Amino acid sequence: MPNQPLPGRVPIAIVGLGALLPDARDLEQSWRLILGRRDPMQDIPPTRWLIDDYYHPVPGTPEKVYTRRGAFVPAVDFDPLAYGIPPHTLASTDTAQLLALLVADQVLRDAASGRDAARPSGDRVAVILGSSALGLLAESTARTQRPVWLKALREHGLPETEARAVCDRIATHFPDSNEDVFPGLLSNVVAGRIAAHFDLHGTNHTTDAACASSLAALSTALDELSFGRADLVISGGVDVTNDIGMFYCFTTTPALSPTQECRPFSEEADGTMLGEAVVMFALKRLADAERDGDGIYAVVRGLGTSSDGRGAAIYNPRAQGQVLALRRAYDEAGYAPGTVELVEAHGTGTTAGDQAELTALSEVYETAGRDGGQWCALGSVKSQIGHAKSAAGAAGLLKAVLALHHKVLPPTLHAERPHPALRTGTSPFYLNTSTRPWVHTGGGTPRRAAVSSFGFGGSNFHVTLEEHRPSGDVRDGRGDRPRLRTAPTELFLLSADSGDELRERIEQLRRTAASRPSPAAARTASGPARTGASR
């Protein structure tokens, strides 16, 4: 039976953002991190695991990992009482649940800013997040291994009394079991705590598609809105699990970079690096967002999904599976990939992963019917923050959304020498290694971007989106979002008709700056500077 054309996706507006990235505590800091080409990779902090206990530079060393670096979210203040969490339960609660509350607070506040209409009823608000790792599972269940410890000590010849005493001592290094342990380690409670604290009664759950989890969650979120089951959905990805177990799994694959640098689509790429992220989006139907006067960052037009099917191994990506996801996304969006000028790729920096992704992208984009050489920027945020696993797709989507909103092509690091498969000069793609204005040549079409995320087990997702252009019935430009400030300094130009007036304006500026959260706000509040020579 021939393929049937897909119905068009209901356009979905992104009306709020929240983020916690390595070395970045909020949305503005995250954007500065990306545009500033910062590399937050660092030695493993002792809060994750001890380098001296587990690191060995030679791959394959038993019970050791061959990397000692990664990218980690910064320490942040958390008031448990403000979120209704008894302080005595913190030790039994996964950090992912706590940080998710902070970022959910960010995204809901952002979605509410500048809006005329009240937030939809809690009955119509859903929370659907990508989250798979259970950071506390091994630690919280460690005491169940006591029979194994005791058996080994007996086999070693220790007397029974001494063997039991040693087991007692080992057990003190792990938390006691109580009624808070089970909910504290469940992945789904990441979403559940948000729904509970903010009194939301729509669907709440997490989705596990391995490294594609956050775009899998987005797929379900779009359906909730498209079918009218919700009027606002909080979606995204949460992953702050980088304990020794996670590093050990990636070491044995092996997928980590022996040279400890993530170089997506580079000729020198030799593996990925691990990172962390908590990123969320507030989503509404575009028509509703424009009606309600929401600030809109970007519009989701299509999302394609697929599975790899039968392959050589369950963890080996297949280009043909990815091709299906890409083509389905553009079929659903109703436009060709030739109109897309930025692809934020999965881009892990692994040999097999990059090769498969470049093959799939080339097959789809080279038949897009657009001439003119390299017209599409290609990048991966993993070159900066590493592979955030369940939150990887959300981090890439955040980068693409802000690129559209600010009309900027953001950089990718460590890719000065492109992978040969890019076929520089004939490929539609070029690696964008510096921050540059997004000069659009698409005629009447808006700027468009796309994001890919692929997970172990052959789970493929590709989402395509575009900048928001307010329709004619959107009043007073309320659909326009303010830009985030990224300049390291601010320039203030002041003028006056006399020295006394100039001094008064300077003092006014100082007073305003002391009471405002940002230099840009202080400048606006001080009033427009007049042109002319200062006296």
C-alpha cells in the first residue's frame, strides 16, 4: 500500500523557557554559555565520584574508567520548604526531582511574563518530561547486597562474628531505608513533583527513550495539545545522573573520548563526553498563544519519529532509520528541508554515530531541491556541554529555539577540521564554528531550524521549527519576545545641555542601576539618551 500523506501538525508555540546547564543557572546564563563558545568541561567533582578510586587512562582496565572529565550543572540554592518538601527527606530524594522543580518554576514564570490572560486551569496543564536514569537506585538498594558481602567474607575465612561486623560497617556508608526512598528514586516522580507542587491536573509522566527521551516527551506533549487534551504542556528533559555507574557503562561500550574532548563531526572525533542538563519548555497551540498575547520564542511545525528496525546490533545506529524520521518530520510540517538553514544535530562525536547521522542528513537534504552549495549550518551543543543523555534533545532544542528567536547562528566547538563525510564544497552543510548573524535569504519563508535526537535501541526523533512571525490580528506586537542580553559589557551614552544636568543624569542612572536586575533594564528606566555633544 503506498504511503499516505500525513495530516499537518497543529502549529505549537513555545511560550516559556527554563534551563540549568553546566556553568549556567538560568536561561540567560545558558544562552551566554552557548554564544560565548565556553567549554565547561572539568575534572569530575567529588560530589559525583572520586577520581583516585576509579580513573585509569588505559581503556579496558578492569573496573576503571578512562576519562576523568565531564560537564556538570552548578550548585544552586534550594529551599525545600518553599516547594513543600520536608527537609528530612532530602537525603532520600534524587537531585533530579529537586532541580526539576527549580526549572519548572523558571519556565512557568517565563511563560506568565508579559501575558494578559491568566494561566490555563490546572486541569488543562500537563507535565511530560524525558528522564530515564535513577541516580539513587544503586545507593538506596545497596544494603540488599549484604548476603553477598557476608558470603564473600566467609569464603575469605573471616570468623562469623568478624564477618558480620564488617558488613555492619559497610552498611553505614549507605542510607537507611524508609518510606521516602522509593518515591525519591523513581524517574516518574520528577514530573509528579512538579504537578503536585503547582497543582496541575493534566497528564504527568516521564518518557524513557534513552538519549532521545526529551524529544520523545515532546512528541507526546505535541499530541496532548493537538488532540485538545491540554491547553499548556511543560515538556523537556532532566538528566543530572553522572555517578560512577553511568561513566562505567559508557566506558564499557566504549563511547567516551580517550582524549577527553567531544568533537562532533570533526575529523578528529574519537568519542563523546558526559554532561548534564535540565531544560523545559512551555507549549501552547499557536492560535491560543496569539489570542492570549503570549510571548512566543518559536513555533514547532513537525516532528518525525522512527525505529531502526533490524540491524547489526541494538546499539548501532542505522542511517536509514534516521532518514525515515527526518522525512516524516518534513511531511508533517508541510515544507521541504531545503528551507531549513540550521540543523542542531544529535552529534555525539562517536565514529559510528556521526557517520550514520551525516549519511542520513545528506540523503535527505541533498534531494531538497536547493542549489547554492553549503546553505545549512550544522552544529551540536554536545561540543560544549557533553552528552546530557535523557536531556540531550532538550538542550539541542533550546539552542535552536534561541537561535531562531535571536536570529543568530550559534557556534559548535572543536570542529575546525570537518569530518570527511561532510564533503566540504558539495554538501548542503557547513560546520558553524563561530557566532554570527543569521542572514536569511529565504524570501517569504521564515527562518527554520531542525533538531535531531537518537537513542539506544534505535529510537529516532527529528523536530522542525521556525521563527514566529506575528499574524496581523496579534495586537500591539504582544507576540514578540524580548531578546536576552549576551554582551559582557553595556555602553551608556549620556548627554545634557549643562554640566549640572549631566551630573544629575549620571546620578539618576546610578540609582536606577542599583535597583534594577540588569544593566539593560537600568538603561531603559533611565530614559532615552539625547543626541548631541556632552558638556
